Amino acid sequence: MTEKTPNKTKLRKNPVVLFIHKLGSPAYFYHFTGKFIPWFWAIFLVLTAIGMYQAFFVVPSDYQQGESFRILYLHVPAAWMSLLAYIIMAVCAFIALIWRIRVVEILAMCSAPVGAAFTVVTLVAGSLWGRPTWGTYWVWDARLTSELVLLFLYLGVIGLYNAIDEPRKAARAACLLALVGAVNLPIIHYSVKWWNTLHQGSSISLMGGSSIDSSMLWPLLVMSIAVKFYYGANLLTRSRVKLLEQDLRKGWVRNIVREGK
Amino acid sequence: MTPTRKRRLIAVLLILAGVSVAAVVASISLQQNLLYFQSPSDLAMQPIPPGRQFRLGGLVKPGSVNRVEDSLATRFVVTDGPKEVPVEYVGILPDLFREGQGVIARGSLNDGGLFEASEVLAKHDENYMPPEVADALEKTGHVSASTDYSKE
């Protein structure tokens, strides 16, 4: 980073600020995150194994929907992740637009494909679930439509980023789109409250507890934590690769190539 | 914060504010179009002329389902508590279609006030529980919870 903060010496004394500044350096970011990625993958695999086993073999079937409700354990964690990935992307975009920190720009841009993948999983799993329960794969109600718009926003961000040759300019344009698209997030979340939809209301809220029976609830929580680790591992891996690509000719990358680590 | 960053911050916040206002205005003005279905009470307040297609949503009134012999036709009553509308549908109903369950029917009213549905979708609620729990709830007098259709 070439930008200088005015009262740099004063800020240096604060260990948190110092750490954040250090993370902004591509070399430090690369080495620091590299330590976590294997752990993230391991936690993801263990939690997914537990969660999926519980979801398919242990949890009782639903009193109305029978076995088909088990799609919930894929659909709901993916749906939450599709929103959280966008929130992370938008927050990174906001920071990137104002402070122009390259590592944060890259984080924002690398969140988009992962979020898009989770949105696709949400839509596909949801429509496969909709067929046996509602009687249709797809309807244009507010919840389903706004989630589809989320996919288009992700694709728009990815497309815009790749359409401009100069990576910093491309990231800036795409960050602005990502930030503007964030207005869709409350629409998705509250769509089942504000409008009549075929999609049912939220089963779980942070304040109001859960309308899923406790015997069915905890594998859902396990799965939703598992996908967060998948997201983290995927996001960090993508970001590191992007940093290597952009800094191909810089010293820190040469050092990595020379030392083989 | 440097003046450049302050300027950028203000610009970004202004853009966000503008977009948010636009989104709110758009969703308020589209309010009616974004309603996926009309409840029987909506219908009573704002009648829809016979022959016009719309979606009717509510609960299947318990005890109202009649299957017409020698055909796929089913007659039932959709209710949201205060108001109800009789419905006729010819075709195969979704698995979750049952008395007391939410449905959304697409079709139009005929001159006699009967809703002739061309499609019936089952709407389920946000409650999930094992059958034993549902039985226990029913025994203790908790009606197996169904979606609240009284909201506007």
C-alpha cells in the first residue's frame, strides 16, 4: 500500500490497528490466511458429515411434508449463506471504495462467485422442494423473484469486474454495483412479511426463536456453520490466487516461488 | 480521515441513500402487483369482476372438500376466517392439499360467485415437527399451527 495515514506513528501503537494495517499488505495477508484454510476445510468436512448424516438418517420426518422436508438442511443454510456472502461483499465494497485497499477489493470480488454458487444451490434445492410440497417448481412470488434478482446481481458484479481490463478500475466499478445491489437484501429477507407469497414465513429469527421442533433444529445449525467454513476457505483461497496473479512480478511473490512456500 | 476519503464517503452514502429511497418508492407503488394472491377478505373489500384471472389464497375450510364422482373435479371452500369463497378445480391436487392447509388457486370467478381454478398450489407454513409432536400438540388442544392469513 502506498497510501499513508496522517498520524501513522500514533496509530502504530494500537495493536488492533497495527494488525489491520498489516493484513492490508498482500504478502502478510497471503501468509496469514494460508494458515487457516486447511483448518476451515477440515471443520467444513467434519461438520457436513455430521449434519448430513443427522439430516438424512436420524432426524424424524415432518408431520406434513414427510421426507421431502429434509431438503431444508441444504436449502436453508445455502440461502442464509447467499445473503451473508452478499453482506460481506457489500461491506468490503464499501471499505474498498473509500479506503481503496487492494486486499479488500479482492475480497469483495472473490465473494461474488461463492455467493452466486450458494444462490444457485438455494434456487435449485428450493425448486426441487417446491415441486412435491407446493405442486410447482417455480412461481413469481416476491421471495423467489428477489432471490433470483440476487443471483443476477452477483452475475452482474462478476461480469462487470471481468469486462474492464484494468483490475483496480474494474474492482471499483463492480464494488459500486455490489453496494447499490445491497438494497435487495432487506427485500429478500422481509418479502415474506411485507407481501403475500407462496413461500412460507421465516421459521427462525434471531429474536423470536424457532418454529422448527428442537429435534429437527440442531442439524440445521450444524449445516449452517459448516457452509460458513466452506465459504471462508473458498473466499480466502480465491483471494490468495487473485493476489498472486496480480503481483506476479513483485518481490513477495518471487520470494514465495524461490522458497517454495 | 483524509479529505479525499471524506469526499468519497459522502459520495457513496449519497448514492446509497438515493438508491434506498428509489427502492422504497418502487416497492410501495408496486405493493398491489407484488401481492402473489388475494385473500377472501381482500376480495370482499375490492371485488374482482367475473372472468378476470387472479390468485386466491387461504385455508381449505375443514369439512368442505367434496370430490365429484367419475371426474377429477374437486370442490372446496377457501377461507381466511371472516370471509370464504367456494372453489372448483379439475385436475390432480398437490400432495400437501388437505383440509385446514393453505392453498393458492389461480383462476377466475364465474357469474355465480364460484371460483373456477385452473391451478392449485399448496402453501405450507413455517412449522416443522415430527408426527408424534404434532399429535401431542393436537391432544393438548393446541391446534396444529397453520399460517396466519389474517395479515393484510
